Amino acid sequence: MIKKDKAIFKKSVIGTWCTIPSPSVVSIIASSGLDFVILDMEHGSFNIETIENCIAAAERCGCAPLVRVSNLSDICKVLDVGAHGIVIPHIDDVTSAKKTLEYIKYYPQGKRSFSPYTYSGKFGSDIEKYICNENKKVAVVFVVESTSGLMRLKDISSIGPDVIYIGQYDLSQEIGCHGDVRKKAVVDTLEKNVKIIRDNGVSVGAIAHNIKEIKYLDSIGVNFITYLVDSNVLYKSYNSTIMEFKSK
């Protein structure tokens, strides 16, 4: 079990999205040197058992496991089985941000249901220490992926997230680019809002598709970078070779 420490997300880190609910796949990815993986319950077919096993796989490799939930009711369970942080989609305003924090934090900062007899609580071995430390250790990542959310970035930043992740794909649909996140309108929106978030003392996340984009995001102040998605990396690796072979 690696140390749960959200302070790493104040630095420049790189990870990936995982949609394949396989501990073996997560082990391979986590062994590559990534700082974190995001197990995606919104777009992947995870259940709580596969989440638990994939968290363990990432930890064995020294890689921080975060979980993107699809419902607020998932938060307590994935934290109990050891998630180092929660990624929450579709944060559009202060109300949704505050409600999310209530599910993540224990009293007095929130209303998360309390049991120390879990993997996260080390099965009740030191209840007092667990109570004191858990709220400080869990990373909170708000995904802002709408123009209405971007208009409220300063207020959302003030709620206390560790990272605000700009969801370029959903945002591209709303501004008429339909999934083309390289369009100038999307890129300009990203650059403008990265500055707003960093000026408010919060880390910024975004997706990159290649090393050129990784370097670009780093240059504009994005310090929580996700490199692609596991399914796409696997597909492209096979497809590029197969297509070259079959084109003879």
C-alpha cells in the first residue's frame, strides 16, 4: 500500500484514464511510470469489486489510484476500498461542488458515512489517527466541462478542490466543435481558463493525445495531465501495425 498523499497533485504529474475493468491491465499501465490512473466509472464498465481490485493493482506498482464516479452514491464505497481521490464530472456551479464535497469529507467538513473497519481505515487499527487524517489525504478533482461551469471558475475554485480538470470533449460539443478538441475555439478556451484556475491556487488538468500536446499543456500551466485512455492506446498500438501490414 503506497502512502495516500494528495500533495503530489500540486506538482506536475501525468496519468491516464482507465476504462478497462482489469487489474492485469491496470498493473501493466501503472508499471509504466505514471503518477496516477483514473478508474472511470462514468464511461467504463467497473463495479465496486473491479474498482477494489484495480486500486490494489495500482498501489502495488506505486501509482496513485483515483476514481471518476458516475453517481455521488458511489463515493463512499470507492473511498472505503482505498481510492486516493475522487474525480467528479459535470461540476457546473458552487452548489454542485459543495454537494460533492459533503459526500467526500467526514464531519465536520462533510457528511460521508463513517466506518473505520475498511481498507481505507486499516480495518480499525487506529481509529483516532484515521479520523484526523482522512479528510486531509483524499484528493478532490472537479471536472468542469461546460461553458456555464467555466463562467463560475473563480467561485468553484474557492470551494477547495485540489484539481480542476477541464473536460475538452464535452466542452467542444457545447461550443460547436463536436469532439475536435484541437479546434482554435477549444484551445483558446482552455488557455484562458487555465490561467484563471492557476491564479486561484488550484492545479489544472486536461487530456493530451501525444508528446507534443503533453509539452504544450505543461507550457501553459496544466500540471495534472492525462495521456489518452487505456482502450485507445491498446487499439492504436495494434491497429497501426496491422494496417501497415495489410496495406502491402
